[in-house]
Amino acid sequence: MKVETFSTPAAVARAAATRIARLLKRRGRPVLLLPVGKTAVPICRELARLHAAGRAPFRRATTFNLDELRVPPEDPRSFRAFMDRHLFSKVDLDARRIRFLRGDAPDVARECARYERELAREGPPDLALVGIGENGHVAYLEPSRSLPPTTSLVRLSASTRRGLAADGLQPVPREALFEALGRVRQRAAPVPARRRARILSFVGCKGGSGATFIATNVAHLLAEQEGKKVALIDLNFQFGDAALYVTHRVPARTLADVADEAHRLDASLLANSMLQVLPNFHILPAPEDPEQALRVRPESIDPLLEVAGSAYDVVIVDAGRTLDDVTVRAMDRSDAVYAVLQLNLPFLRDAKRLLRVLTSLGYGRDKVKLVVNRFHKRSTITLQDLQETLQHEVFRTLPNSFDAVTASVNQGVPIFKLASRDPVSRGLREIAGTLVEAKKEAGGWRRLLSR
Ligand SMILES: Nc1ncnc2c1ncn2[C@@H]1O[C@H](COP(=O)(O)OP(=O)(O)OP(=O)(O)O)[C@@H](O)[C@H]1O
Ligand SMILES: [Mg+2]
């Protein structure tokens, strides 16, 4: 932790506001967590000044406030009114992106749950500004209280109420709705778990490429034959079918359920949400329908991959065939992206487009690997043609084997279990082998460097 001290409130305000302004300019859709109270006033003033000078654009920001008094938002004593007065009315923040608890909500539990959901949906805040009250309270978390697990109603202590009265708040309401700091801390500064997994995404250059077949079979091989602990995450929202390729088990939960709980996700919650194909091979199935899919926000992908990345040796992502915010988020975090295609003109055209997009996302040549599926040597378009057209080397080819693959897909059994000597099984074993090798090499380099 880095602690900086400043000698005057004005200096604190300048430093805090400058930092917030920097974030507002840099981040696409920044999420801020803001406080109310005496300390916040000069910071708000400074922010308003920076905003007027064009240096603190709030246009795309979302703000959360941690707490609210048990009064209606229009009440001048409410924290919402405080924020309106000191900041919201002075900047170009979109009113729809101001998140606040309703202090006068008749059903407190319901209001707290609603707020929890909003916090979960927006993902971790990029910055949390919190003040510490004179008696040590933070966001109406009174000192010596243990952290309440969720947003809740708290009775304010006499000293906190005295502080509010001194701020000019009369009469002081006795109760506040309070977003449990524990949860905020969790979101504001997630402790980065140590990642051990290689994250590998498979994407089809076009529908029907074989991406799911390859991803699922390679995942199964890595678990069964290489003894790795493997997670497969199906991000194919419209045609999610990965589990069907390797198991008959019916999933109880999907990615949508996990996304709902992204804010409190840990390894055991994740494992319990996954389909256990083998003790060391788990699949997180795609949402079942488009409505469920809407619950999966790009922000949910970061905690998901973080938790999976620390709990598994290999995380395989079936990214489907559409690039959207969710799949790009997953690919950003991947060590390698395997783009699967076949040797014909429509595939070539789409592969070219896909490579262009992946390059524009900043992925280097070594991150993007081309896998040519259903390859046969007598094809009119040769591998050489393909490499020249795409200006990209082919990583691996897999032969065409209609009967064996169809039997595997129809029965939901990995191909190497049905036809171990089929050339496709051999090819898949080779691909799985290279993934393990890549990991060994990385370990070797790390070891050399750390000497
Ligand atoms: N090497 C192969 N030889 C023969 N058939 C194959 C081969 N690989 C895949 N297939 C067939 O191609 C079909 C499509 O494969 P798959 O579902 O894996 O593609 P996909 O790229 O994931 O498709 P989608 O775009 O629907 O997600 C499968 O039904 C499978 O039978
Ligand atoms: Mg697929």
C-alpha cells in the first residue's frame, strides 16, 4: 500500500481531483465510488473547476455513493442532495448513471438488494474515494463494528450524529442505508490471486469451423492424458453447445448464474457452478437463451477469468464466432487465440477479416495461432496460398475425418476415446502436447530469468 500525506485540505483536494480527472480522461467508461461529507467538498470544488477547464469529463462516467440517510432524495439533508449541490449539478454526468440508495425506500431489504445488483453489474469501481470520520467511521461503518456482509440499515452512533450536526445537517436522521464496506473493498481492490493457468481462446473464423470440437477435445485431453486441471468456458451465446461434445451430463447452472455473482466469485463457487466432466475437467456452459445472455456483462469476465486463472492449470475459452465486448474481454486476457478455419474461399475471406480485427486489438503475431481444420493435401487452395494471403503462419492442421468426428459429436464422447488412432485424434494430441510444452518453456524462461 502506498500512503501519501498532504499538509492541507486544499492539497489533498488537488491531488485527489487530479487523479480522478486523469481517470475520467483515460478510461472508456469509468466507474467511481464517491463519498459525502466535509472532506469531499473541496475535492468536488476542485473537480468542478477541472471540469469547467475541460480536464475532467464526466460524460461517460458512472458514480456510486456508498450511503444515504433515511430521508427522501429531495430532502436537502439527503446525501443525494449533497452530491447534486456540490458535484452533480456542476459537471456533465449523465443523470441515468448516478447510482444512489433511496433513503425513503419502504422496503429496505429490497432496496439494498437492488443496489447490490447494480454494484455487481457495473463491475469493480475504477476508483473509490472514501473519507474517514472523526470517530473513525468509514461510509457509516461505525468503528468496532464487524463488517456487515451486505448493504444494510445501520443506526448511527452518537458521535457520528454529532459530526453530521456539525456539518449543518439538522435534524440528524438516526439511520442510514449503508453499503457494506467489505463488499466495496472487494470490488474496489480485488486482491489479485496468483494466476497459474494458461488461458487459451478458440474462435471460429466463421460458423462451423470446428472450433468447439477442437476446444472441447483438447480440453479433455489435457485433463485426462496430461493430468492438468482444466476449465472450459463457453462464451458462445447464441449457439453454446460445448458441453454436448464431451458429456451427457445436464448443466444445472450456466455462465449467466456465475455472472450474477461475479462480485463474490471464488474458486469454490465457480467449481460448484460448473459441469464436472471429469474430476479435473469442468465446463461452464453458455447461457441458455438470449435473455440469460444479457446478464453476462463484459465486466463479469475479468473476475471470472481471474478466479479460474488461479484455480486451474489451463482455462480454455470457446469464444464462438462473434466478436463482442464479452469475447474480446476474454481474448484480451488470453495467452493465445486459436483462430480455426478451413481451406476454402469463404473461410479465407473471413479469416482475413478476423486477423485484421485481432491485429487492431493489439494482439501480436505470436498470440494469434491459425489452425486449419479438415485439411487435405489435394485441396485447390494450398497451405502456402493461405499463408501468403493471410500473411500469417499456420500453427497446426487437422485432417478431415467425417465418420469418426461425426460419431464423436453425435455421441458426446471425445474422439480419442472412440477412435484413438484416427488421424484427427493424433492431431488433437499433438495440439494438446504443444500447449503443455508452451507452458514448460515459459516456466523454463522464468526460471532462467530469476536466477
Ligand atoms: N476434422 C474434422 N473432420 C470432419 N468433421 C469435422 C472436423 N471438425 C469438425 N467437424 C464437423 O464440423 C461440425 C462443426 O464443428 P464445430 O461445432 O466444432 O464448429 P464451430 O466452429 O464450433 O461451429 P459454431 O460456429 O456453430 O460454433 C461438427 O458437427 C463436426 O462434425
Ligand atoms: Mg462452436
